[in-house]
Amino acid sequence: MSKKPHLHSYSDQLAFDRLMLLIAGLVRYPGVGAEELEQAQNALVGVQRCLQRLAQEWKINFPPSYPSLPTIRKDLETLRHYGILDRRMYRWGYYLGTGALNREELQTAFQALSSQAKSLGDPQARQMYRSLEKRLRGMDLEHDGFFYPVREYLNRAIVRTDPEEMAELGETEYNLFHQFEQVKRAIATGQAIIISRRYDAYKQGRVGEEGIWPLQLVFYNTAWYLIYQKLKYPHLVISRVDRMADYCQPIPDQTRSLKAQLNALQQAHKLLKYGWGLKLGDYEPQQEELAGRLKPRWVKVRFFDQAIKFIQEGAVRHPKQQIKPGPKTDQGELEYIEYHVKLPERSFDEFLHWVNKYMNLAQVLSPFELVKKHAENAEKLAERYRLSKVFSSQEKNGKS
């Protein structure tokens, strides 16, 4: 004779739906209840609203004001009993473990987010970091060095990027950072937008409004840039975010697939990979380069003394580079090394900026136009110092 089945407390359909919605709510909305805690309210009120919203979304008929706070408290205890929730206080809202990451992966991701928030000035990352840090502080992770900054980005933004921070400091400069969310949404949905350039740092008169397909936001060295494709013709461009106005207007009925977005972005990154710096070139030569009809040219630079080791360390600085050692001295030291790299002409100026930082330790060998420009720049610098009254007076007085 079979045993009579024992009915579980969640065998009732409504109770079962309630428990499943609670688990789904914790997965979809980690930290639910935190907002109520910050307002000195019961965190369960936030959980209750979440359950009611999910029930309405999934067309589950809950009675009015259902479930009650005591019922939710009982359900949370059930989740603790089965190890779905930890047996501890949730001071910054409820969430399940570490989500999709294990402890080590979460630590690496958290430190990357921390650097992006602090050093790169990403306003969205700052908000995420603050929320995530509060949640993780409740997991007693300090003892194993979880919050120690093992990794850090030392690149940092040289302009203010967070509108909230600008307002707090009274240093608001209205630019495209105030439209970051709209730009990111346009990127992710293939929405064409109109932006406006406030000024042109290169003095080529490229100011005013322009229709574009935004492709990606990137941080490079000291600032945030927007990679985009022009709407009128497929010209790929990279522009600094803070040089654009506080303006982002969607263009009605101008959308395209994410596949088209990705194809354009891949072309931009191909140009970045084989160029030097961020300049993607003018439209016609850019199209010739992407089609493989515009061939790169060899650029050759000779480096001396302490610059030698720094150049040798960059074994993968560029995919089309060669590092060739020169002759050795009687002491067995290299007299120089030569750095050869294939570059499109659009990258010559930015490459020369990189060479310039080595000052007298670098000599451009080819092509001739770069040799001439590098030599002229050196002569102009020397002449500027010769004509400098400050330099002359200090030399005359024997001051360092």
C-alpha cells in the first residue's frame, strides 16, 4: 500500500508562483530593497513591489496587496534554508551570491570596474561601482584581500566626465558627456543621431551639427572618444567627446541592424590596428585603404643610448614592425637600433609625435618628408631656446 503523499507548503499554485517570482526577482534585480533601506523604510516593501511588477508582467493573478510582508519574510527564510540566500544580514538589498561570476572572476571584474570608475572617469561605471561595492561589503570579503587594488589603470581622464561631479564642484561644462546614456542607447540599437561639434582643435573649420551612426565609446590615453560613421557617406571618424556639444538628437526612421553597426566598427578597428594613433584619414584615401588599394609605406627611425631598451621592450607595439639591432661598441653595447614599421600616410603625424618624446635619442631615416619635418622641428625648438630671455638670463647668472 503506497504512502499518502505529504503536501508541501508550496504545493498550492499561488504559493509556488510567489516563490518562483521571488527567486526571479532576486536574479533580475540584484539589490532589490536597497532603495527603501536608503529611505529608512522596510526593504521588504521594495521586494513586494518587485513581485507585484513581475506578476503583472507574466500575467499571474495576485490578489490585491499580495503578498504581505510577513509572507515575503517567510519565503526569504525558505530560500535561506535551502542555501539560495546566505544566513546573514542584507544591508544593501537582496541578491543571490555573486551572480554569473565565481569569486576570483568577480574580484577581477570588480577591480577593472573600480579603475574605470576612478581613473577613466566613466560616469555610469562610477554609479555601478558605488552600488556594487556596497553589496559586496556585506559579504565579509575583506579578510582575503578582495578589495585590495591588485590591478589598476594609471591612464586617467584629463577633463571632467561626470555631470554629477561637475555640478557638485560648480564646474559644469556642458558637452556630450551629458548625453552619454542617449549615445550608448543609440549605439546599441543602431539609431542614427545628430551631434554638434563645439570647436575644432585642428583648426580645419569642422564645427556644427552632423548626422552620424555612433559605433563605440573608447578611452585612449587621457580622454574619451566616440567612433562613428557619417550618415551622408560611409566615412569613419574618431572625435573626442568633450569637444562636442551637449546635444544628441535621434533621427526619425533612421535605424540599421546591429550587424551593420558591427561591420562598420570592425572596419574602424582595422584602420586603428594598422595605423598609429587615432587618426582614421580623409574619406577617399580611407576607402582606398579599406579596399586594399592604398599601400602603407616603410617608416624608419634610429634610436640611441637609453632609448634602445625601451624600443626593444615593445615586441608587439605594431603588427607591421621590425626591430633591427645596429653595430656594437668595444664594450659590447649596441650603438643604436632601427625601428621599421609600415604605416599609412594618415598616421605619419601621430607617429612623429611618438618619436618626438625621445628628443635627441631618435633620428628619423625615412621617408624624406618625415626626416625633413623632424629636423625642422628640432631646429625650431633649439631656436626657441636660443631666443628665450629666461634661458639666457639663467645661463648668464649660472643658475640651473
